Amino acid sequence: MKITDIEIYQLGEKSGGGATWASNSIILKLTTSKGIVGYGEAVPTLRVQPVIQSLREVARVYSGKDPLNVVENMHEWHRQDFYMPVSFESTTAVSAFDIACWDIIGKHFGAPIHQLLGGLTRSSIRMYANGWYDNCVTPADFGRKARRFHKMGYSALKFDPFGSYYDWIDEEGLDLAYGRVKAVKDQTRGEVDLLIEHHGRFNPVSAIMISKRLEGLNPLFMEEPIHPDNLEGLVKYRRQCNTRVALGERLLTKEQVNYVLSKDLTDFLQADITNIGGVTQAIKVSAIAEAYGVEMAFHNAFGPIQNAVTIQLDAVIPNFLIQESFYDCFPEWKKELIYNQTPVKKGHSEVPSRPGLGVEVNERALDRHKAEGQEYFNPAEPVWVVKNTWKNPGKKRT
């Protein structure tokens, strides 16, 4: 069996969803000499055009290859791409190919991916909601919206309470963040886990101030509290803070994962299957984390293929904590892409049992939502911000 056809779909709309990136998707379709089709997904975040070009480069290696040979194929790309270990565009592109290959493998053997990786450890995946707080500015806004998602059945909510503060935060910002987090806790009667998203944007001093201020509200974890390139700052944070840390979406290799875990820089690992090297590498980093006694909470923010493959791995790994989900905050066309086959009910998603990814892709929807050019850009609100939450009271330092 050989890969005979490779198609790249840029999908999107000018606005929609809970964040700018929610309006975009990059989907890969592979077809084999036996007519089996597999789908993968790559990360779009303000890099749509470079990622698409990188997919075309990876295609030169995967074209004509046997999709069953996932290790050999990925290793060949590693051999060809001199900068793969430090290139997000390269790792997300090869991740998409690997995911599509695993979809093909499952369909070839007539089994969902989880059966090929060791079988079910759980059949129902606990999800936490993200993206739910679009248009929230005041503590009352956050509390009201949190109550709605709690009533939908979510027992954990992740959110960024820091407004437009970047690098640093002052007392006014700390007061605002505390008020927002407390409102969520109060309006959900303390029945949801609080996951505090920092988006990796603070210097160590400010991040430590935040931790000290919020630790009394008992968050489950603080996500990416420090700029991800400042590992020494993260060491300082770990020495001075009692709050638990989660990170990993911007780690690109299993070697980077091992370094972070060996230095005790995180309590929970959030590797991203569409960034770390697809299923082939994600199962390895899960095992590395297991060896350190660290639980997994895969990053899962982009689209329905990523969501489907992530659920397949969640079903297998023994060191599972909880799963991020934007599913109820996706624009409707993203759900349409997989016929809404992975819904969240009472805060959980059932593990699909169809062969491969477990979901069927709606090819008509792929054609309907094709896009071209650069994605939407708003200089006043970075692409990673949940929509309309940077309406200050945050301010620039003068």
C-alpha cells in the first residue's frame, strides 16, 4: 500500500467562534493505492500559509510511502529537515501526516486507533471547557457564563482572567483577575475545577505575584505561567509557588518533554498531538510522563480531527488527567466537518469506535468551507486571545 494522493484544505471564515484561530483549520487528506483515505490536522495559529507550505514539503517525503510505516516515514522527514527539532511549522506538518497515516492504519485493519495502541483504559473522557468566556470582561460576565457551562455538565473550566496585561501585572490587574476567578468559583458553587490560563505571557515576578494571589481559590493548575522560552524563570516560579503547573503545548519533541519533566518544571503535561509528532510521538511522551508520575492533559484547541485523535489517545493512556475541549465553542461548520460525532454530554465525550480516528469526515463540508490567503488579523487582540476579552481595564506600562 502506498500514499498516492495528498490534498491540503485551508478552511476558514473571517470571524466566528470564541477566538480568532477558531475560525480556521488546516486539514490534510491522504489517499492510498488501495483507496483508503486518512485525515490529519495541522496547527493554524497565525501561521496558516507557512504551515501549508511546510505540508507541501513533507509531502515530498511521504508521497509513495507505505502509510503503515509511521516510524520509518517520520524518521526520514527528520533526516531530511535540518531544522525540524526547532521548527513549529515542520513538527505540525509531519504531525498531520502521522495522524492521517494512523487513520489509514485503523481503516486498513478495521479498528479504531485506541485498539491498535493497547485498548480501552476508559470509554468516557472527562472534558473541561475552554473558549466559553468570549465577550466576558467584568467578574459578573465571567460568573454568569461559567454558571451556564456548569449547568451543561462541565465539572472543570479553563479561562484567562488577566485581560490585556502582558509581561507584567500590577495590583489593579491582580484585583481584576482575583475578582474574575472568584466569580467563577462562587457562581458554580465551588463545584468546578478552576484551570487558570496564563498563555505563557508573564515574567517570573508577575507570575509569582499571580500565584500568591490566586492560590487561596485552589486552582487545579496554572497553565504556562511564564514565557515558555524562560526556563530559568520557571525554575524560580517553582521554587516560590505552591500552585500546580501545567504546560507543554509549545514543546516540539520528546527530548524537550523529557528535559522539562526531569527538571520537575511541571505537574501536568499538555503536549499537543498536532504539534509533538502525531500519534507516533504522543504515545511516547505520554509514556515518558508516566515514568515521572506526571498526568496528561493534552492541548486540544484547533479542530475536529485533532479532537477526534486526542480522544483516541485519552482512551488508552493510564496517566490521564482531564481533556481540554473547545467543542461547544466551535463554529458550527467545524462540527459539521465530522457530522457532530464527538459531542460533549454532561462534561464527557464517549470514545468513538469506528475504524481509525473514529469519525467520518464530511467531504462536502470540506469543499464548502475552503478559504484562501492569510487568516483574519486584529492587531488590538492577539490571535490566541478568546474573543473580546481584551477590552481593558489592563493598561500599558508607562
